[in-house]
Amino acid sequence: MGIRSDVAIAMKEYVYENLSPEVRKILEEWGFEEQSRYEPENEACLDDAGRLFTTSSVKWYSGYEDVVALYKHMSEAHDEEDWTFLLR
């Protein structure tokens, strides 16, 4: 049966805009949906813009090929302070 988790990924807007097509496909296949989008009111804070995506009741194991590919892309292509995963 396994343990099921709710998973969220928060990322800055520039990270979202630069996701590879493969990663976008993984997010879609795993049922991630955009829950929130932050758009700063002034241009001085544009670097703070970002998005939050969530999916629920998934088997999120580090051995799954898609999970490994997603973490690998995020850690290799983007600064770690610009994205994070939350599991519950």
C-alpha cells in the first residue's frame, strides 16, 4: 500500500519560466496544480515573484525515476535558495 504524501514545490518566477519541458511534463503527470502566485507591486521587488504548486496523496519516494529527475533538474539548474519542496 505505501505511504502517501501531499507535496508542494515553491519556486521563484524565473525558475518556473526556465523549467525544462521534461520537468513540466513530470509536474503535470504527478498532478501538480498551481495554488498561488506572488507578483510584487513594484519593479524593485521583481526577484521575489514566485509560484506554489501542490499535489496530494502521491507515493513520493526517492527511488522513483521522475522524483529523482525532478530533484536533479532543480538542484543542477537553479540556486537552492530559489526553490523548495515541502512534504506532508
